[in-house]
Amino acid sequence: MDKWKDKVVVVTGGSAGLGMAIVDAFAAAGATVVSLSRSKHEDSGNVFSVQADVTDDDSVAAAIGSIVARHKRIDVWVNNVGQSIRVAFEDASTDQYHQLMEVNFFTAVRCSIAVLPHLKKTSGSIVHIGSLASRTGWKHVGPYVTSKHALSGFAHQLRIEGPKNVHSLFVCPGPIRREDSATRYQQQAENLEGSAAAPGAGVKLSGIEPEKLARRIVAAVESRKPELVVPLKSRLLFAILQISPRLGDWILRKFS
């Protein structure tokens, strides 16, 4: 608890799903946590709510200003906002690519650039919530895969070229368990083959408990790890794809 006392953590999209679990995990560790979302929610204990639209530069700047004015500092910023899609590769429109790039990539870039001066003052951390799709392709989620690959590149660039005292953590999780996992993409996947509507578009991995992943994210920030891959065995596929793209693609097709 003492490690996080007087530290301020901001989580975008912190009002639901994995974002809420991350808020709860940092709050349980003793941090002051600010949940950033489109709607204002009631403050509770050491968790505070700030309304902001992370697709808008002015809204992000105003939110950061109000957080610093109230709490005096920012120690960790978690770029958690994200969105997926189900669409066949040949049917995906440029508008869908634009939308997923905005939500999954540009929101993180916008927030990171805006908060970086404050994190330099506290030698803080930026956490990017990516996906296993940040390192691999997968059927029926082309715009999502593309946007998450871009996010991975941005996180790596921050590690290489960003301020030396600012820690960058990239999180690559498999499918996250949700109450609506079974129905969330049914309409989009109506005319798609196989298990496109399933979590992870049918990837053969067990769903990850958001609370467990959130605790691992807190621990990874504490130890200033550069990357967190869950499940760890996915690293083997990433390595195969680098060494032999043909073999890696064969493995992906076999298990799709």
C-alpha cells in the first residue's frame, strides 16, 4: 500500500470492462485513481471520475489540466480505450479502418503526447493496452489488427526515443472475459464463417479474467517491465512469425 500512497493513476475508459478492473486494482494498491470516460460518474473513496472525450485534443488537455489542478501530479497513465470489429477482409471499408485507428491508436497517441510533460516530472509510466493481435494477423478483424499493430509500434518508439525517466509498458492480452462476450459481435458476424462472433474472433485461448490481468498490470508497472504478454506461450508464435512468416501463417490458419 505504501508504494502507491500519494501516487495518481489515470485510466482511460475506466468505467467498464478491463478499464474498471484496472481502476480497482490500482485503487486497492493504495493509489489515487482517476477514471476518464465520456460520462461523469460518482467519486468513491480514492477513485475519482473525470469526463473527457479522448478523440478530441482540447477535451484531453482540459481533463489533464483538471486532474493536475486537483491532485497536483500524474504518475501513471493507462491508455485503455479500445474497440474491435468483425468484418471480412475484402468487405472492410476505409471508414472502418479510420474508425479503428482513431479509437485504438490515435487516442493513445493524443493522450500520451499531452500527458508526457507531467510524467517526466514524476518519472512516471505510460501503459498501452494492446492485444495479441498487435503481433499477429487473424481472420475477420483486419481493421482491429492494423490499429493494434500501430499501437505496438508507438509504444516501442516511446521506449526507444522517449524521455529516459518515463516507463512505457505494452500489454498484449488474449481475449478478455466479459458478460456479453457471447453476443457482442453476433450482428456483425452474421454472414461470416466459423466462430467470428466468439471472443477473439474464435482464437482458441481461454478468456482472461480482467481482475487477474489488472493485478498483473499493476505489478508490471511497479517493476517497470517493457511488456506483458498473456498468455506467455503466445511469445513462441511471435518468435516463429519473425523467423518463418510462412510457418507462422500456417499455424494461424490451422487454428482459425
